[in-house]
Amino acid sequence: MDASDREMENFRQEVRAFLSDAITPEVRMRARRQAGIAAEPSLGVWWLKVLNSKGWAAPAWPVEYGGPGWDAVQRHIFEEEAARAGAPTLWPSGLQLLGPVVMRFGTPEQKAAFLPKILNGEHYWAQGFSEPGSGSDLASLKTQAVRDGDCYVVNGTKIWTSHAHWANWLFLLVRTSTAGSKRDGITFLVTPADAPGITVQPIISMSGEHETNQVFFDNVRIPVANRIGEEGQGWEIAKYLLEFERGGSYAAGAQGYLDEARENAMLPDPVTGERLWDDPCFRRRFADAQLRVTAQRWTEKRVVAALSSGQNVGDALASILKTRGTECQQASYEVAVAALGELGMADQRDALVPGSNTPAIGPESAVRATARHLNGRAATIYGGSNEIQRNILFRFIASGQVP
């Protein structure tokens, strides 16, 4: 082991020690019972503040903006260890999406106004990109913004706006011009979520979660000072943002669900004494999911190695991470439900011993397994559907650029 390896191993042990102290069994249980893509604000913002007090709230941010200044390897280690420890998943819209956009395209005033409040949890952001009828064709958006003095007057609607019912700020793409191609004339704006004319209508998913919404804009006045970048620069900004939305670490979290599935499958049936783990069909299904997760882990390590050597990952590898990562995530959810047998057929969230957090039926892992599986069906759609990601990859391969 050379000096660099020892340094990274010491860092991993430091992260583990911190997480071991900070993640109590109660926090781990609450995080595990979140079926959505991130913890609810009551838990997520608490965890953000804990991390911020350590200086670890935004692993990818540079020191000058309040980040720890970690390299790609350190960020990957932190993500892996946080997933293994069962840490709450932070809401990414501010930290992972808007933050980097403001750093690159924002004015000094915008950086000073927004970045510190993302870190301390004062601003809770939602992303307004998708629209009814547009599908994955983001460039076809129709929400209109007309310049009126020092403001834009915005009319239209956004859909699948996750956490908009909790957010106090929104960032959105609007159409400020119809000239040229449909990718031209798109502008990036931010607005307080309680601005007059904004209405949030809930959308309840098939998992029973209220995670997404439709947001309506009726003559909403957004100051020009709240425009990020130049007018008409929105498509360039959106492409930059989506590189962050489509990247990330999937394998560690998926592995946790597979480990949970193995434990449950090894438990003997209370009546027959038989173990699901001894069923070759289940073992084959488990092995397939495990192969997917292992392959994803090595893909993520490949990306980390590329980043640490100064290479630009770009669209291609981000698309690979998103496509394969969400698919292995879904596979792990399916196996986790299958390993529960009859308990996996229904959401057990209400099957608790009265006055306690103890499941009345089955293990703790049964409480939200079905809801998590159902919610996870959307993973291959949001952030740019996996079909779109494959189109991106095909264009790279057709042009001779093999990632």
C-alpha cells in the first residue's frame, strides 16, 4: 500500500467513525423507511445541518464556497460509506444541481445570496423542468416568460416537480423567445415558491407517496436579477446541470438492499422451516441483481479514476452511470421485496405495534419495501429517461467517441 492508498484508507476510517457516532439506530430506521428518492425535510435538513457543522454538507463543492475541497476519490468514499451506514439521503436540488450552476453561471451577488443558504438548509429548492405533453423532450417546453421592465412575467405549468410542496425556492426553465430552434430562447430563472401566482397541486404516486406535484404559474413576476446566466442561455445551463443529476453513486445503496434481501431469504419459514435462500429460482434472481450491482460499482470506480486523473467525464459516462445505476437499483428493490415472501406483497408502513416503531409483522425491512420498489419504477424515467441516455450514447459511439 503506497502513501496515497494509506491516506485514502485513513480518510475512510475517519468517515466511518463520524457516521458511526452521528447515525443513531433511530436515524437509520427513519432513513430506511423513506420510500422516495430522499428523506423528508424534517430528517434531511437535520442531517444537512449535522454535515454542515462538520464542513461535509457539499462534498463536491470547492472550499471557497463552503465545501470540503475533496477530490473525486474522497467524494466516492464518502458516498459509499454514507450509503452503507444508512445515512439519510439529502435532497439534491440545491446541493447537487443548483449549487454548481450558480457557481459557474451566477453573478457574485447571486453566489453570495444563494450558496450559503443552500448549505445551511435555509433554502429548500425544487426543480421546474418537465412539462405536460413534453415527455423527455425538454427543449419543447412552453412555459412563457415575457420581459416587463425589471421583471419577467411567467405563465405556464411544470409537472413531476418533486418536493415542490416543501420547497421555499424554485428554479425553472422558461421560454423567452420562439425564434430559431426550440433549444434557443430558453432562459433559467429562480423564484421564491410563495411568489403570487404560483399554485402547487399534489400528485400521489402509486406507492402512496406525495413526492411530486404540478406547479402552475399565473402571471408570476420574477425579477430579472433572478435570472441565472444570460437570456437564452438556459439550454446550455440545463445541459450542465443534467451532468450532475445523471451522475452519482448507486452501487453502495443497491448493495445494502441486496444484503438485506439475503438476510431475509435465509430466515426459515415459521411454519415449514424452509428457507427462500435454498430456492434455486430465487438464488438465480439474486445472482443476476448482484452481478448488476458489482458491474455498477466498477463503472463508478472507473469514472472516479477518470475524474481523479483530470479527465472530463462529460455526457457519455454520466449517461452510463444513470442508465445502469438506476437499473441495478430497481433490480435490488425487486429482490428485496421478493425475499420477504408474503410480507413483500403489501406496504407494511401502518403495521406497527401501537405506540411504538416496532413492526407488528415481519422484520423492520418489510415496513417500506413495497413502497420503495413502486417508487423506484420512476428512476429510469426522471433525470432524462434511460431511452434518452441510450440515444446520447449511440451518438457518441457513432461519432467514434467510445467512452
